[in-house]
Amino acid sequence: MINNPSPKRNTHLRKRSGIRWRYLTLAVLGLVVLCVSRPAFSPQARVVQPPGPLTSETAVVDALPPLEMEPVITVEKRVVRTGDTLYDILKEWGVPDLGILKAAETRVDGIRPSRLVAGRNYRLYVQGERLVEYQYEPDDMRFLKIVFGEGVPAVTVEPIPYEIVRVSVSGVIEGSLFGAVETIGEKPVLAMDLADIFAWQVDFFRDLRRGDSFVALVDKYYRDGEFVRYGRIAAAQFVNNGTSHKAFLNRQQGGRGDYFDETGGSLQRQFLKAPLRFRRISSGFSTRRLHPVTGKVVPHLGVDYAAPTGTPIMAIGDGKVVMVKRDAANGRIIKVRHNSVYSSAYAHMNSFASGMKVGTRVRQGQIIGYVGSTGRATGPHLHFAMYRNGRYVDPRRISVPRATSVPKADLELYKASIRKLDVLLRGGLTEQVAEGGGDADVLR
Ligand SMILES: [Zn+2]
């Protein structure tokens, strides 16, 4: 039923199918005879295994298998393109309409098989010329599996099988954080993750110095021997201009967890160090130079961040918008009052975020506008200023209270849990100093 080759199948299959089917029929007959003595022969081709979450490489079997061979199962790894539908994908392999319909209307763990998102991966397990299994990955954790056998296709959702390796990665900043991460063979996203963790301690746009260093303990997820992604950083240390900052992921309160230092104090502060998010800056841009400061004018009451037009600007802390206007000098400017003492201002914006008007409440990290070059500006940049009791202050000179710490009741457990991580961090950094170059060491 489901197995029959369909005339609608694509051309390269049709060409081969005549010969293929004759051989296949013979092969099946041969198998019936040979089944008993099976362990004696081993097929020369890829994988002979039941369709399952594990995997062979994409394999195109060009040579026809010898007569007595069981058709091998090959895996085709594909990416959903815009406009792809489950119907078209399955129809290509001759799955009958009723089977597709039955599979499509099943809903497992909130996943609808018919809903495909462009860019996501899917796999086709093909035996001979028959589609035996279809796997689609709606996210990085799970895959939806449709097994085509006798009767109605079976739809299940299973976790993606990863090999997880915890590594210690460390590096020294020469030109940029992205550069340092690239030098040790890691992906740019690791630089972004680090910058997110220490966003309250370090201004990654302006404060990095040659010789700054980092070490991070992080899980690397591999599938079929290929790196897929990082887990959340378990622990990290960042040494900026001689000052060391440590962070440990604490999941005692459940959820995604938050980062705390070695004493159990939160890394989060009332104000972010920079009003731009490192993650939003392309690596190409930030590798250009260490201190992207444009045209410093004296006296210059503020800090300039060169960034591409359209880069989102964040409020550095919770507060209330007290000024939204455009004038000749500042261009589009927003001022936020954080409390009775501090306020901050953001100038030369290309545009305001929607909903920004006097009286609007904003949260820390909320996007309030976009980088531009309105007003007196030589190029796209953000002019950022902070005020204490109405007078300009250097944002780097103010010390602000931290957010919540690890609760007293949990503190002992927390400290015990980070002890081993702390030792590993130290190991990473010592090695860094000794060898002068970072590398990824497998720790377990
Ligand atoms: Zn400025």
C-alpha cells in the first residue's frame, strides 16, 4: 500500500525504478532464503539498522546492491525551504494521500506535523526506494517522527540524541572579543553569551583592553560527531583591565537560572554597563577596532558608541521616559528617569521605538530606539549620558546596587555546587597564563 512506487515520484527515481524494482523483488525473495544464515554476510554499504533516532550520513547509493542484499536504509538530511509542505515532501516518496492526511492531523506534544518552519532540519530514512521514516526538528531539543509501516503512520515526538561534552574554553583579547573567540576555534555566539552574562560588569563596546582574558565552562552539543550548539555557560570568569568577574549559573530556583558570583551575589545591577546589546552587533563590525569611539568633542558630556544605523538601543535600567524630542544638536533624543537620583539620555537616534512618549515606563534592556545620525553627528552613533541629581556623571564611575542574591537558605548548597566549577575556572586561567594561548580541553 504505502510502499508502492508512485507515478508522481520525481524523475531521477523514476528512471531507476524499473530496474530497481526487479532487483528489489529478487532481493526480497533472496532474503527469505538467506534470512536464517544472516549473520554470515555483511553488506558493504552504509547502515543496516532499524530506522531510529541514530543515524548515518547522507548516503546516495549509486551502485545497485548485490542480489542477496537487504535494502539498506539511507538518511537524507534536508532543510525546510520556504513553501515546502509536508504533503509535497511525503508525496515525492509515494506516500498515499490518506497516510499523509492521517499523519498530518495527529498532534503530539503540541506539535502539528503539517506545520513546517523554513530553515528547520528534517530527515528522510529511505529503504530501497521506500520512505520508512520522516523526522522533523521543530526546535533544537526534539524531533517529530513519522514511521511508515503497515496501516496508519505512527507519529511520536522524541528528544534529539546529542553527545554532550563539557569543555573549558579560554582566550585572551588581542583586538576584540569576537576575534579572541574565533582564535580558539569557537563560534561567535559564545562571545555573545559571555557578553550577556557580564553585561552589568563590563562595557564590551568601550572597556575591553588588550590582554583581557576569559575562561568559560560550557557544554558542547554534538550530533553524529558534528558540533551543533552550546548549552548555557555553566561558569565563567572575565578579567577586564585587571579586575576579575566570576559568574556561576544557579538553577536552584528552577527555570533557566541566573548568574551569581562566588559569594552568591547576583551579577545583575540596577544599570547595564552599555546601552547597546553586544549580541545585536555583527561580529564583522565589532572586530574592526577595540574602542569604537567617534569624533570626541571637548567638552563632551557623554559616551559615544559607534554602531550601524538601526542598531537597537536599550534603556540601561527600569524607569520612566521624561523626554522624547528632536532638536538641532541631539537629533532624536530620549531621556529616562530611573529614580530620584539617576537619569540617562540617548541621542542621535534614527528613530524611536514605538510607544515612546513622556510618561512611558521602560524596563531594563527594553528597546527604546535605534542608532542613527540625527542632529549634530558625523556618522551613525549613539551619544549616551548619565546624570546624578541632574548633573552629568561618567557612567563608569558610578556604583549601583545589585539585584537579589542567592537566598540565605540556599547559600550553602550554592557554594558547595560551585566549588568544583571554581577549581576548573582557575585551571583554565592558569593554563592560559602558562601557555599564552587558549584551547578547548575536554574535561570529562
Ligand atoms: Zn557624543
